[in-house]
Amino acid sequence: MSSITFEYPLAFTLLVIFFICSRWCRARGLAIYFPNISLLQRVSQKSTLLIKTLKLLIVILLVTALASPIREDSVVVKNDKGYEISLILDASGSMAEYNKFDIVKSIVDKFIDERKHDKLALSIFADFAYVAVPLTYDKKSIKRLLSRIDVGIAGRQRTALYEALFLSSNLFKTSKSKEKIAILLTDGMDNAQNIPLTVAINTAKKYGIKVYTIGVGQEGIDFNPAVLQKIAKETGGKYFVGDSVDRLKEIYKTINRLEKSEIKANKYVKKRYYFQYILFLALFILMLYFYLKNRE
């Protein structure tokens, strides 16, 4: 949350001048002496103190209004020339082992935070594949949905890897971005047989998508390295093996560095002014000051 600042803070120097003048610039008036002066001073002391307090408060409020208190909110407008990235995650039953899926979610969550000016999408697959979130700049929605997704949401028995790549690739059908990326993570081999591998790869190539593949676990046992290497090679991406938590973290950091967006987003500062409320309060106290002054 943004804090309140002052647009013209130098205006507060007027308070220093006011206090100096109050002490050293007083006008000399005629002195009239008459009996019982002490009695008169006691009677008027409380009234005078109140009037002086109101006068001081009015000056402070007027100077504060002149300094113009504001609240600034930075508004970042994303540039359409940024990257477009599809995150494809395996949510099959095997991802529940050793808490793999929760670990991957936490790593992906941090990756999303790093892509400040890019469009992101999220796809999930297991028995079948589906697009959880289409390409969007709304990172909060992706992170919120990602936190609620768990193993079994798309079944537990199969791994529709090729279908996931195919559906995710179709998200870029109308994309005009020059930089299109998919990050495909799995710990299994395709056994759903909904979409042929060649069709999935050709669809990614058709829309100019660079696919980074990540195999979780042991090569040849948990997943087929030849398939993931083929997908990465033919689309211009890279193949990684994530056999530990630290290695998975490093993989996403590496991809983030390799495909770092250099786009500078347009930044605007939205200002909200509050001087009018302070000025209104000062005018109200000023009327009260004149009323008490005249009554005195």
C-alpha cells in the first residue's frame, strides 16, 4: 500500500518563518495601565490561550495544504511485445510421490513472479489435458488457481503428455508475439494416446513455439528422455532433467535467464490529492477563530 507524501515539502519552511516572526516580529502597541490588571489577565487567560491555539492550528493546516499531501500509485502498462509463456504441468498420480507436485508448484509460483511483463498461461494434464488459464497478464489469477490445483484434478491413472502440448500450442493460434515459449514438466510417459507425438510437435512448430522440456525423476524409468529431447530439439528449446529440488529450482532460473524479457513497460504515476480536505478544515477553524475573537 502506498503512503502519503508531500508534493511541495519545502512549503513547511513557512512554519519556521512563522514561529520566528511570532517571537521577534511582534508589533509594539500602546501600553495602558489601570488598576486591577492582574484580575483582567486571569479572566482573559483561558480565552486568549484558546484563540492562540486556533491561530497556530490554522497556520499549520494552511501550510500543510500548501505542501499538497498526495498518495502516489504506480501503474505499469504492459507492452504487447513481451514474451508469451505457457506453463504445462503434469498432475498425474505419480506426481504425488515424495510431494513432487507441491514442490513444483512452489517453484513455478516464484517463476511467475519473475515474469513481470509477460503473458502467461497454465495447462494441466493427467488422464486428459485442459487449459486452466489462457494467456493473460493477470499473474494473481494464475497464482491463485495454481495454489488450488492438486494431483488427481485431471485423473490419476494416465499421462496425456502429447495432448497437453497440443492444447497448449493452440493457445498461441492468434498470437502476434515474436517470443512464444512453452515449459513442459512431467515425470511420466504418454499412455493416453489421444494425440500423436508428431501432431503435437508440428502444432508447436506451426505457431513458432519454443518448448523447454523437464523430466522429473530418473531418465528411462520415470520418463522417456528420447521423447522430451525430440520435442525440445525440433522446436528450438532445451531438455532438462530435474532429479532433485535444487536442480528443479536451477532449471526454472536458467529458463528465466535464457528467455529474459528486455521490454521496458510504460510506467505512469497516479496521484490522489488531499489538500482540499485540509483546506476545508482550516477554513472551518478560521470561522471559529473570528467568532471567538469578535466575542472577546
